[in-house]
Amino acid sequence: MSTKRISTTFTRLLDVRTPIVSAPMAGASGGALAAGVVLGGGFGFIAAGYDSASKFSSELELARSILGKHIPDRLPLGVGFLCWQLEKPNSPAVDLLTIALERRVQAIWFSFGTEIGRWAQYVRDYDRKLDDGHKTIIFAQIASVEEALVAVRDWKVDVLVAQGNESGGHGVAASPPLLTLLPAVLSLIRQNEIPVLGAGGLSSGAHAASLLALGASGVVYGTRFLLTPESLYSDAQKEALLGAGVASTVRTMAFDVARGTLGWPSGVDGRGLRNETVEDYDNGRDHSELRQNFDEAMRQGDQSRMLVWAGTGVGLMNEILPAKDVLEELHRACVEHLQLAYSCIASDED
């Protein structure tokens, strides 16, 4: 990694060398990926997703074993939760949240729910009950200025993640592009009040530098970390990402219908690679047939119909590298572009 350390309100809060974060991506972000990002100097998230308690616990233990002597008593990474799953009656996701807090993870990321404030309080109460000096950092993913204000003033979270509609995977379909959303949020939420991170469609260190120049405290990458050996994506899914073009993604509910993962809040859909599953959905193909064809494609690794979530920056990615190397490459390029931007400022004598 570059010897240059980037200092922002976010890096100081999390005690990391770089403001680059790997997103919690269900079915992709496990313990190995999060640990690789941490070893590179950034901050990594495991996605609780749809895991069982045993699978989730094994991912946490995998991360701990990889980090080994590098970690203190707490686990210096985060876990992401879908709040709409936590809000289900007798939800097993609540057990996963308890497991994460028991393992003393450094952060919890909440997204997509109507009761995020309730779960933020759940975390605060848990920390208070143990009374061991550990404070879990709470991230809230938002898609509008109104939601950002609620997150800060009512939910009292520690970090905001502003997600533009370029983001891969699930998001609010009506959210503005990141370069519109982020400045709008920053015009009301100052850095000295709470760190604001940008997410959506990012692929390079230059993107990170541009968001930091806008006033963000950190930058979240998703799709770029899918193209790592540590990602839980299959080889076929990674190959599809490498073969994607710059206009290959689409926002759709096709894949949620095909795999039966419905129940998302109103207005939420997913961005992935356009393929025959999307075409069939758009053309009104019977949903039972859609599911049958999709299931077969996932079993066979058939890229013409399989699910591959991806952001709009996917066409700019062309290689698979270890997560630590990806992190270091992004950080190095970010530093270089920040220095380049600074060099554009002329002195009074010029």
C-alpha cells in the first residue's frame, strides 16, 4: 500500500489507513473477503444475508482465523443486515444480529427497512448491557436527503452511506445518481457531525478521490470486490462480470421473482447484468417457468440466465485480484489522483 495515509472523519472513527470500504453483499461477502480488505488497510463487511446461524458463525470465525494475531479482542470488521428481514415475526436474522454483537464486531450496517431506528437502539442497548467499553459503530444506508436527516437526528447512527442508483444489487429505484445524492446530503450533514460515505457504480481509485474531493469521508465499493478469489461468487458469475460491457446492467425485479426473494420494501429493486431471465420477465413470461429456467441456469452455471448483481462501473473492471491487492490498488490510485487535483491549484504568485 502507498505509505500515504488518508485522514478523514471516517478513518479516524474506525482507525483505518484508508477510507475504502467493501460493501456487505449477500451471497458474496464472506469472512475471507472482509478479512482481506482489513489486511489491506480498509474496512470490510460480511453480509448476514440469508445465512443460517451456523454458516454465519463460520464466516465470522474464518475472518478471525485469517486476521489472527493482527486483531484485538474485538473483530475489526462489520456485518451488514437487511432490516426488512429483521422485521419479520420470529425472524432468524435477529439471532444473527445477536451472534455478531456477541463476537464484538466493530460495526453493524443496516439497510432497507422501516424500523432502522429500532435496530440501532437494539445495538446500543446490547453494548450498554455488557458495559465493557466497546461501542459498536452503526452504519445506515440511505437513498435520499430526507432519510439521511432521520438517520442522524432520530436513529442517531454513526455513519451514513449515501447509495446512488448506479449501485449493483438492491437499491431504491427512485434514488438519484450518486453525484447528485452525495452533495445534497453533504449540504445538510456536515463532516464534523457524522461521516458520510458514497456508494454506487464505483470502479477505480480515481472515483474514490473524486468523492473525497466532493466532501465524502469514505467510499464504498461492491462490484469491484466481487472480482476477487475471496468473493463467494462462482467462477461462472465472475467470468460474466469480466465479460460485461459498460452498458450491460439494468434495474429489475426479474431475479427476485425468479429466485423467490420477495418481501423487499416498496420501491426497492436490484441492478444486475441484463440477460435472458430479464428479457423473459420483461416479456411477461409465466413466473413458474421463469423460476424453473433460472434454477436450472444456476445449477449449470449458465451465464445466459444466471443472477449476477453488478453496478454500472462493471465494464471498467478487467481482472481478478486478491482483496488485499484490490484495496491497495484503489488506495494508491486514490492518493495519486488527490495529489494530482492538489497540483492544479495555482499559488498567488502564478
